[in-house]
Amino acid sequence: MIITLTLNPSVDISTTIDHLVPEQKLRCAAARYDPGGGGINVSRAIHRLGGKSRAVFPVGGATGSLLEQLVAEQQIDFQTVPMAGWTRQSFVVTETSTRQQFRFGLPGPAWSMDERELFLNTVLTFPKPIDYVVISGSFPPGLPADYCAVIARIVRQRGARLILDTSGEPLRMAVQEGAFLLKPNLGELASLVGVDKLELDEVEEAARSVIQRGWCEVVVLSLGPAGALLVAKTGHADQRIERFRVPAPTVKKQSTVGAGDSMVGGMIYALSQGKSYEEMLRFGVACGTAATMNPGTELFHKDDVERLLNWINQSGKKVFLPVADGIN
């Protein structure tokens, strides 16, 4: 069983306009509505690949009802936790004359103490066995920074593998409980190792240090158009470290919304199918790249993923560079 947790979900609205002009009434194209938030997008990605997961998220107000409807329309298994505050909305506006994209994200509702306990109790009562739990996306305002760490502790006690794709203090505190896989970007990885920024030649050592501290077994670093880098324990008795890099195929980009979530969804789906770390990374890069080929908040199309994955596999000797050495 794969469970995704979205603490601050949204109704994602995307549209286009010719020019953004201040202080004028602007006529937009017809809007597209999608269920949004990190974990929900991960579940959407898994479903598009033919896999199954359960998306767990809070809902409130009329926008919460709309979010439930949008998730149900995509035939994703889900479980909601009722909240008093209205589920937030996010807006993506693409300026057609320049192809620039503007994103507007609202903060979402604050949770009461009772609502925090209700969400934790929902996590505690997940049916066994659970293989993977994904915590992905932003935090609602006012939620304690250690809330993610509490969930991580519960997940570990339930014997599931935890995937973390969040940021800031919640990520820093959660990793100290131990995770299976982290998917940071450069800034998030720098924060984890206590530096202001990382140069590209420092990235691998930073990822190794996170693993050496016992915070996770696998680090997948998103490098945007440059693809992704994986650093992982091999599981061998000598505790070797593997590292792989997969550059992203060149495609015509329309939107980067949901690309990271698509990558996570692709990787978890690959793991659930018994794929190796090498295959997992290739699959994730194919999904993340395919998501950028579609406008707004649409995510990817499966046939694009298959085509890009085929290209990555055929080009493997050129772009996929495995190395193994000791953890120390």
C-alpha cells in the first residue's frame, strides 16, 4: 500500500492571458481546475502510470467539497479529514505573448488543536501493511514545525518506508526521525547540511553526509533541466554508496507545475514494481520531464513518459554513470 499525505491541499486553477497589465480588467481564457498539493499530485502521477495509492488530505468549506469532487473524478482512492477552514486555492496564469508563467498560492487554513489530533489519529489507524508513506507539499499556517516529525515517527513505528518532499524547518526536524528517501532541491539540501548554498561539485558530498548521519537511505536531488542525482546506500555489508546521474531529455517546456511531484510519483511507482534504484531514477526523470510538456497543472501523459523513458534507456551508456565506493 502506498499512502500520500497532503497537509495543505488546494484547488489548482490555471488559465492563460495575452498580456498581464496592472490596473486593468483582464479577460482570461477558460479555466482548468485540478486537485492540487504535493501528495495529491503524487497520487495522480501513480494513478496515471497504472498504480494504486490512497491520498489522505484535509478538506473544508465549499472549496474542500470541490477538491473531493476533483479527486474522485480522477478515480483516485482517497480519505479526507474534515477541517473548519476552507481549503485553499492556487492560481497559475500563463502569459501567451511571452510564455512566462505566474503562480499565486494562498496560505490555506490554520488547524485547531483538535484538527491536528484528528489528522494524527487518521495516520495511526491506517490499515497494515503499509509499504510507502509520502509526505509532500507545503505546511498550513501555524502548524508546529515538529508536526511532520511526529508523523515520521508514527510511520517508522508502523514499519513503512517514508518519502519526504517538503522544505524548511519541518524537513530538518522530520529527517532526524529517519526516512527512506529524500527529494530535496539544491537549496533544501544546503539547508540540511547547514550551509547557505552548494556548488554543483559539492552536492554529492552533501548528500553523502545526510546519509551518513542516518537521516535517510536514499537522496534524490532534483537538478531541474539538468535532470537528477541519486546517492544511496547499496545495502551491502561494506555499506558502499552508489551514485547515479540522469540528465533530463530536452523537450518543449510549457509548465513546471507538478514536475517534482510527478518525479516522486514515478519513482515510487517504479519501486512498487520491484525496480532497482537505477531504473527508479530513470523513471522519475521521465515522469518529471513529461510533466513540463503540458500546460498549467495538467501533469504528464503516460505515452510521453514511455517515449522519454525509452530515450533515456537507449542513451543510458552516455548519460547514466554509476559509481560505487565506501560510505566512509
